[in-house]
Amino acid sequence: MVREVDLRSDTVTKPTAAMRMAMAEAVVGDDVYKEDPTANELERRLANFLGKEAAIFVPSGTMGNLSAVMAHCWTRGQEIIIGDQSHMFLYEQGGISQLAGVHVCSFPTREDGTFDLEELKEKIRPRFPESHEPSTGLICIENTNNRCGGRVLPMSYIRELCALARNNDIPVHMDGARIVNASIHCGVPVHEIIKECASISMCLSKGIGAPVGSVVAGSKDFIAKVHRCRKVLGGGMRQIGVLAAAALVALDTAEERLRIDHQRAKKFAQDICSLKSKLITTNPDVVESNMVLLNFPSPSFTSKDFVEKMAEVKKEDGAEVVVKASTWFKNRVRCVLHSDLTQEDLDYAVKKIRSVVM
């Protein structure tokens, strides 16, 4: 049989046997009426975990971020400030403008996922501007930053940005799809990281390992608005306890599994760096979570060439191996580690990389 090593994303994980059993035995009800006990328990537990008054399950991170923006920017004519390398800006189909009717001010994102806060000050518009301008209704940040290769925002930076926003009476929403990864890297509990943020969306189907879903958390009044927004976006899914049950199981072991992902990601980057190939480079020093960005400095061998070669069936130490990876911007490849990968899988991947680039 062919050994398949899938490094495309941490969304590819399959439900464990324990998750499947929990799904089969879940006690359910109608969640639109807030009568699903398993969903209610998941939301209660996550609100506590995230240090917020309330939380709500949504089918996806995209819906979570969109409904959060809609709830914050409740009146028309508002603008959000968002990083130009953020998932919300690049990979959510412009739903903020397309569906929410909110104006977007994209702001330059640095390599580490942060903004220049002095420049950010200049982008903030008055809450009650002259008739020509929109008002700034929200600032959005992302932690960890996907596009930047899983970089983790420093705590000092988050505090400074939130203080700036608070002084201008502007809420901050964190796209925390991989916030648990950020917590593990900086050694700070999740609720402390987002303490000064008005809201957060957290993905359950990435590194956490659940099959479906995200959660949005914030104040009770805010979540009541998100509940209404979720409904109009088609997110009222009735007996969702089947999905919530898997997420509850996943949460029990999430931190331990993600910590292993981080360790393996660092080793994976170091192993590739040790090849000293002229065709592929990576920087282990900037690997802060479960992502590794590979660079291809030679015009004779591009990221597309690499992905195609890695997808070919080839024997390594007697085993037929296929490695799946994703091309990234700036002629890079993004590799994402997750709980369905073993160290042996990654060792085979490194061997295949060696055979391709040496």
C-alpha cells in the first residue's frame, strides 16, 4: 500500500474512534431553540475556556468571523481595519463586504503577523465622521497568522494594540482559528491572550481535531447578535449535538496533541535545513507552531515543481510514499502538521524531500 503523508492542512484530520462513539451516543435537541444539551455544554465549556461570558457554535470559521463582524458593525456605513495578509481578508471571499455590507480598510501585515501601530493610528476614522467618510467600527487581528506561516502575536503587542483600540472606543476581534497553538507557544492561557479582545472565533476542526465547526465568544449581548447573524447566514443547524460531542472529546486532548505537533514541526524544519540544498530552504527559527514554510530560491525548481514531484509515488526504504503539500505565495510551500501524522510519516517525508532536491 502507498503511504500517504498529507501536509496540506490541519483540517484533513479524521475523527478518532472516541469521537465517533461520542457522536453516535450524543444526546441532542433543537439548537435553534437552544435545546441541544450537548451543544449547550460545548458552548458553556468554551466560554469558560476563552474567558468570555458566552459562546456560540457555528459551522465554520468563515461564518464565525463574518457573523462577528456583522454583530460588531450593527449599523451601516462602518469600516473595519484588517491585515492585508489575514485569512479574513484573503480567503473568505470578501464576505465582509459582499454579505455584511461593511467597508474594509486593509492594512500592511509584517512578516511576523503584526501591524505598525503608529501607522494604524493614522487609519482610524472618527466614530461620528463628517458626511464623507465611514467610521471605524472594528479592528481585526489573527493569532496564529496562517499566511505568515503560523506566527504567534506577542502578548505585549496584543496589549498595546487593544489599548490603542480602547482609547478610540473601537472593539477588537481576534480570528483565533489556531489560538490554542498560540497559547502553547507563548505559555499563556488562552483566556489571558484574548482578555482585552471583545470577541474571538476559534476553530474546532483544525489542530483541535474535531470534524466540523468553530465557536465565537464574547459578551452575552454580543453573542445574542451573533446568534441572529448565524441564522440569516444559514448556520442554524438544529440537532448539532452530534458535532458538538466530537468537539468535546477533541478538546480533552487538544493541548497535548498540539504540543507534539509544534515539536515535530520544529524538527521537520531543522531536518530540511540540514540538507543544505540549493533548491530548498527553510528557517527553523521562525517555526512557532505547527506550520513550516519552504522557500525555493532557484528559478529552475519552483514550489509548483516541488509539489508535483512530492505527489508522485516513489519508493523510500522499500515503502511507496506520496507527500501532499500546498503551494503558497512568494514561491513557497506551506506544510502543516496535525495529529493524524506520526513521526515516521515525517521521516519518510524528509527522505522523499532529500531524493527530490539533492
